[in-house]
Amino acid sequence: MDKQIKTRIGILIYPETSASVILGMYDLFRSAGRDWGLVINGQPGPELLECLLVACDAGPVRVMNDVVIVPHTTLDDCPHLDIVCVPEVALPPHTPLAGRFGREIEWFSRRYQQGAVLAAVCSGAMLLAESGLLEGHDATTHWAWCDCMTQRFPGINVQPRRALVVSGEGQRLVMAGGGTSWMDLTLYLIARTLDVTAAMQVARMNLIDWHHVGQQPFATLSCNRQVEDSVIARCQQWIAEHYQEPNPVSAMTALSGLPARTFKRRFQQSTGMIPLEYVHAMRLEEAKQMLEATSLPVEAIANEVGYEDAGFFSRLFRRKVNLTPVQYRKRFGALLQMRMLDSGVAGLNGSSIQRDVMS
């Protein structure tokens, strides 16, 4: 995850949006790489992403509920950006938007042409539609705006049931469906830019229930993160669902149809990890979930995720996580209980939480 040149992300600000989305995304991006160290060893790690708040003009911007946000830079003065985030448009559905956000649309369209990823939150996807960039592509937006997008832009393939859509040239158009999906979008961008481990750390730090349905979010991320090599993408999808099987690297190699050395080289080029490291990363992520959410013994968890030798699993876990499995459970095992209490579910304790909670 350590990069000499940080990915630079810009979040647009305009009056017709909410501070919670803008500042929430900003805080999560700034947290990546930094805050996990505070929990693990009391020392912050390096900030891995640079984030700027960008507005049409200099000076404070008053957004919804009279919250004032001061941008870091303007559209004209903004430096190079790798990702541009477009927040929701806090206007009634079917409000005419043509000409209303002309400067912003022209600006992020130019950034897209220069190679940036565009990521829209909720109804912010309507601005991407206004730009013409979504024409002929899959898209999603807030449920209240889906009919409007379909009617105004019949050339867009609107996907109202999908919470996250990644489309366009180079998969550089990313949209999250609505409500608090800005958190899912932000975590996706962190995973895509850095890796899934960094995103999971941010999710845990902020008690975001991003991984509560098992491996499926991870499987989707794994597939979406690698789009240039379809062979490796197919292997990523397969291993996300079969990581616990014996000899998974051999199985992926066979699935790829490539010679072993060629497969290893292409896999590392695509993911930044050799295949075995990738398998370990996936297994350890699932082990973390089980340590947090169940009372299963460490030996049983090791077997569940694919390790016959519990001692090897414990040593690997400590080397990668900087905590033993037992220490990790003591520190983070209360997360599920806290989420349950937040949802109004009482009467649970660590010994009563079963494995089916994760299903």
C-alpha cells in the first residue's frame, strides 16, 4: 500500500448537497492507512490518499442545513486529480438540471477525458447523465431519480436494483445508488485504489457493516478491481468463493489455462500480489470476520478458512495483522454486538452469536 505518489481525490462542493456526504467521504479517505495504527499499536500510520474539497469559486460554500464548508481549491486552480467525487444533488426528483451545474459538469468531463475516475453518490449520477458520459452505459442513482434518468436519457441502461455500478471506458464511471451508499462507494474506491485490506480497516474503524454478508462484497470488489485482464478477473472471482479449498493456486492456474509461470506473472501484474499471498489475504479477511462475529475456537476458524495447521494459521495471522487471533478477538469481537445494539437488538452476548449471523 505504500506509494511514493499518493492518489489525489477531489470532492466537489455545491450548495445543493449535504455536508454529511462531503465531509464523511473526506474523513474516510483521510483515514485510510492512518487510523488503523492508532488502534493496533497507538501510532498513526501514513496517510495513503490525498483529498481536496473543490468548489466553483474561492470562499465558503453554504450547503444543506446551513452548514458552511470551506473548499481547498477552485475548479480553475485544482491540480491533477486521479478521482473526482460528485456528491448527491439535494433537489426534488424531476427538477430540471440542464444548465444548472454547467461549470461543474464541464470541469469533471474534462477531468474524465484526462483519465480521472468519476464517482457519483446517489442523485449525483444525474450530473454524469447530463454530461453525456453515461450514454450507452450501465448506471444507477437514487431510487427516487431512476424513473427521471430513464425518461430523460433513454440511451442509459439504468439499473435501479444495483447499489453499485461500475461502467464506462476503463471502468472509470462509478455510481452508488442512494442514501448512505456513499460509505460503500468510498470503501470501494479505497479498495480499488489501495487494496481491500485498507478498505476493511477503514470499515472496522468506523463500524461500517460492509462485510456482513460474507465473501460476496469481497468477491465483487476483487472482480471489479481487476478489469484489464479478463483471465485474472475470472480467477479472482473464483477464489473469492473457493478460498478455503485445498491447493487453490493450482486450481486457479488450471482455470486460467496458462502455464504456471505465466499465470503467476500475470496475476502479480494485475493484483500486486503473487497468487499465494492473495489467497492468504482472502482467508485472513474471512478469519477476521469469524473472530469478530462468532465464538468458534481459533482451531475451528483455521479449518473453516482452509488451514489444516492451526499453528501455521496463528503465526501467519500474527505476522500479517500484528495481533494473535486471540488478541484480535478480544479487541474487535465486540463490533458485531455493538452493531446489534445500535439496531435495537438486545440480549446477545459473545457466546450466543452463531456462525449463521454471517450468512
